[in-house]
Amino acid sequence: MPTPTEQPHRNDDERFMRRALDLAAEGAALGEVPVGALVVIDGAVVGEGFNRPLRSCDPTAHAEMEALRAAATRLGNYRLTGSTLYVTIEPCTMCAGALVHARVARLVYGAAEPRSGAVVSSARVLDNPALNHHVTVTAGVLEEAAATLLRDFFRARRARTQPGALDV
């Protein structure tokens, strides 16, 4: 089972998670669920993205997938060995599987996702002993900021869909 680990470079984790939060806010400004992600290798960002399923009409356009695609394209290789993926929320089943296929070394995420999180919440995709690659996990980095971004987004969305609400 991948267990949340403490990283001696917690400041780097927080710095990169702040960038993921900025990306999530960019997506939210476009009406997408605010999730941001980036891939880092040797301290350099090699790919980043935010949720785009609505705008792209693509159910696979999650922030993690966008960041992985961008990194793979930039590096000319779908295997991202030695990389760390930073994401504001616990990945879903699809994204957790992509981490394994891309050979991502480490996952750092902010908030847990109780409904569809596939690392520790509803499924434990990365715990499968049959997998040919294992990902180290650090959870809870800037957790409150990530959770607040999501709560505020959905609160605003619900307020807009209430009868009598102003369409802004």
C-alpha cells in the first residue's frame, strides 16, 4: 500500500502545490471543476494542466491527464520516470492508473476526494500488488486551500442553480 510519506523537501512540495492551486483557479474561471496538476522532474516543471472536460468535450481531460500529456509531449516519451505529479485533489481511478502507466515516481496531492478518490478514499488503485510499478504518495499538502477552492466553487455553482438566483 502506498502510504503518505513525509518529504524532507516539504517547502518544494508546498511551492509546487501553490502552482497547482493557481492552475485549478484558472480552470474554475472557465467554469471547470477547479483541479490543477503539474509534473516535476529534477525540480523543473515539465507539464501542467487543469480540468478541461467541459470545454474540450473530453471525459479524459482531467488535470492530471493534461499534465501527463504535456510532460510526455515535451520529453518525447510517455514514461515519466523520476517524476512527481502534484495535484490539488486525490486522483480518480483513471488518473491513478495513468500514473502507473507513465511510471510516475511520486504523487503529491492536496485534498482527499471521498466520492471518487482512488488512492485512499473510495478505491485503492495504487495498492494493487499485481501492478508492475508503485507510486510513493504524499497526501495533504496545502489540503485546506485545495478543499476550500472546491467547496467555494460548488457552493457558487449551487447558488446559481437555485430558483430565483441571479445568473452571473
